[in-house]
Amino acid sequence: MLFSSITFIYYFLPILLLMYFLVPKKYKNLVLLIFSLIFYFLGEQKYIIILILSCILNYFFGNRIYASKNKKIWLIIAIIYNVGQLLIFKYTDFFIENINKIFNSSINYLYLVMPIGISFFTFQALGYIIDIYNGKHKPASKLLDFMTYISLFPQLIAGPIVRYSDIEKELVERVHSVDKFSEGISRFVIGLAKKVLIANVLGDLASNLIEVDLLSSWLKPIVFTIQIYFDFSGYSDMAIGLGLMFGFRFLENFNYPLIASSITDFWRRWHMSLSSWFRDYVYIPLGGNRVSFIKHIRNIFIVWFLTGFWHGASWNFIIWGLYFAVILVIEKLFLKKYIDKTKIFKYFYTSFIVVISFLIFNSNSISEIFNSLGNMFMLNNIPISSKSTIYYLKNNFVLLIISIIGATPIMKNIISKFKNTKYKGIIDFFEVVGCITLLILATAFLIDESFNPFLYFRF
């Protein structure tokens, strides 16, 4: 089940909210857990046992790490279990495919279906047990609370990756208020609009663009870059909004990354929960930048190899991660100090690098990557433009302008400025009207729309 579906918005969520606010405080986590498991079951009936088993075993591992004298042994067992589970379900056929190619063997594929959200709930569990080992927090006192944390449906299938320490107190004692609930509704509707009214339409445009000319060869990766931003940030907005409705305040996952002034800056703004996870649990334990120059470069490449591999069992994701590793190393060595001195060039430079990265991300093979790059840089014999590309560009020009403006904090800053004046009441009124309008429009699109995937749904 998707958040951007009629079933979720008008059936699942209202029933859950009614049940949640009717029961006494001591049963609220139980209600959330039951509905979170139902939510997962409706999307992944076959592998719900994997989620439940992960909750029970990691709760046990956390307690053993905290209480045992052999903390390191239990930590290693927990890491092996979690990483092994992820490798088996997500990467087995990828390994078999490459072994067959290298050794000319014929090992049969297992064709395992990857459990929805396994990358996210596995990383949350790993962070939980590592933090207990490092003494950052104690284990959850109740299995119910821990299972609620891991399976909490707003962030279960596509993040953000929520740290236990960030919501530890809220799991036990959280505050519900009209202001927080209304903020949650507003945030959810904005995320829904970003997803349905912008990302889905851009996705439809990207699928119609055939790289037969120079214009479409550039337009397609640009459109996809904007699409994946609105798709994923829209999902994060909906997850944060849902969290607020139930009394949780999740950390932000995006901070207008498409206005970044460098790739270093971009990754401080894009998928921040994943970036900080790799920083805290891989990069820093390896020594970070407090090691020799060679080891520092090694650490960067390890982190970005894993970042790319985390996104999917395919070489394009690995190349995507290593591509960023190379750019980040170049920036750290000498480039960033020069581009920081420029006023406008740094934004064009960053946009160019990011667009190329998502061309790699969205490709199905290495040969497709090189063919697309050849088209973009006029290495292939293709015309400048075509009638079909001009047609799609004209028909979607207004949407592209709106999406570009929406990817910046311009509107947010204008609203914030007026909220600190005598016009605050008017702004609040128009925010309510705007949310209602966006919800009606999104609903109309969902009733009519057949293209409604989440791009990060199975990462």
C-alpha cells in the first residue's frame, strides 16, 4: 500500500486515527504496531515474518549486548544476522549473475523477492544495536516499544532512517496537540502534492522522452533528477507528517539539495538520514579523515561503494556511488576551494554533476550509460531536436518551471516573512485553503492516474 493511494488516505489512515485516539495512552503503541503490521502485510504478505523475526532477534541482541560481558561477540552475531539477511534477499541473484559471467558457470538463480523496506528497517536495527554497544543508549525496556520503533509504518518502507535515540522518549511518553496534528496534516498534504501532482507527471514525461536528439538526451536526465527529488522528498514529507499526527518528530531528510553549491553540500542536503548513517557507522569507525591521506581516500571510496550498493543490486548503482566518491575526493583535494569563490558557476557545476549522476542511476546497463552520455555530448550522430521533444517540452514547460521553483526555498521564505507581520492571519487562512485545494487535486489525480510508483519503494 502506498501513502499516495485512495485506500490509504480515505480508509486505512482515518480508521487508524480513530482507533489510536480512542484508546488509552498505554495502548497507543499497541494500536500503532498492529496497524503497522497490517500496513506491511497488505504490501508484502509473504515476508512479514522477516520483519517480525528481525524485531524479535534484534531486541534480544540489544539486551545481550547491554548485559553480557561478551558484548563484542554478540555485536558480531547481530551484525552478521542483519547484514546476512540483507545480502541474501537483496543481492543473491546479483552475485550469482556475476559469478556465472566471470567463471562461465551456470548456477541457477534463486529469484528471491526482496522484502519491502528491508534496507531501511535493517539499517535502523543495525544502528540500534551498534549504539547500545557504544553506550549511546540503553535497550528498549519492552519488546512492544521496540517492535513499534522498527515497524512504525510512516518510515517503514522508504525511510527516513530514524535513529532509536531520536524517538526513544517519544516511544514511551509523547505529547499530542492540535498544533502538532495540524502541522502533520499540512506536511502530509504537501508531500502528497509533491508526489502526485509533480513527481508522477514528471515521471510520465520522462518515460515519453526518447533519446533521439540532443535536446531530449539532456531533458530526460534533468526531468528524472527533478522527478526523483519530488518523489523521494514528497515521501519523506508524508512520513514526517504522519509521524507528527501520532506524536513523533522525525528528523528532516531533505534540505533543498537541488540548490547545493557543491557535491559535498549536495550530500549534506540529500537523503540526510542515509548520509549520516554511513558517516556514523562506517566512515568514522574506519577513521574518517583522522588517518593518513591514503586511508582517508580509502574510507571515502568504501563509504560510497556501500552507498551505491545499498541502493540496489546492479552495477549502475555501484558506478553511481563510486562516481560520487571520485567527485568528492577531487573536491576535497583542491576543487571546492576554487568553486566556493564563484558566485554562479558553483551552482551550474553542481547541477551538471548531479544530473549526470542520475542518468547513471536511472540506466539499466553500462552500455546504456555510455550511449546516453554519447548522445548528450554529441558523440553520436543525432539531430539537435525533434518535433516530439519540442511537443513534450511545450506541453510541460509550466510544470517544469513550477517544479524548479518548488525545489528551492523561495516560497517557504516568502511565507515565513509574511508570517512575522500583521498578515499572519491571512497567511494562515490561505495555508488551510491551499492544503484543502491540494488534497482535492491530488485525489482527483489519484482517481484518474495509473502511474503512481515510489522510486525508492524497493530500495
